[in-house]
Amino acid sequence: MAKAVTEEEIKTGGVAADRLRSIIERIERLEEERKALGNDIKDIYAEAKSAGFDVKVIRQLIRIRKQEPAEVEELETLLDVYRRALGM
């Protein structure tokens, strides 16, 4: 037995308009939250800078903390080898 097509489905070309609207609105809310979080992060970096911290170093520390310990150790070892090769 075939499902009856509603007038709303005919208008929207068979697209579940309510579901699509819900998905888009959720994405828009999350985008706004991401923007607000980005602004909060900028404020914290500005606070760190005004407290005398080097923001570039803080960013690097955050990047390192996201990595696996073995990966960090390997990169530090290579950095040390390259520095010695350059006489640093």
C-alpha cells in the first residue's frame, strides 16, 4: 500500500521541511556558540598577554598538550638532533 503524499510534501518537493529546518537551526545555534567561544578564547589570550605571558608560547604549549606523549618525545628528540647539527 502506497503512502499518501501530503500537500506539504508536494510543496517542498518531498523534503521533510520540518526536519531540515530543525537541523539548520541547530547548526546555526552551534555556530553562534562557536563564535562566542572564539571571542572568549581571544579574551583569555589578551588577559595572558596583559599579565606578561608570551601568547605565541602559550599557543605552542596548547598544541603540544593535544599530542600524544610519544609523539611529543619524538619531535623533541628530532629538534635536539637538528639543533646540535646546526651547532645551536
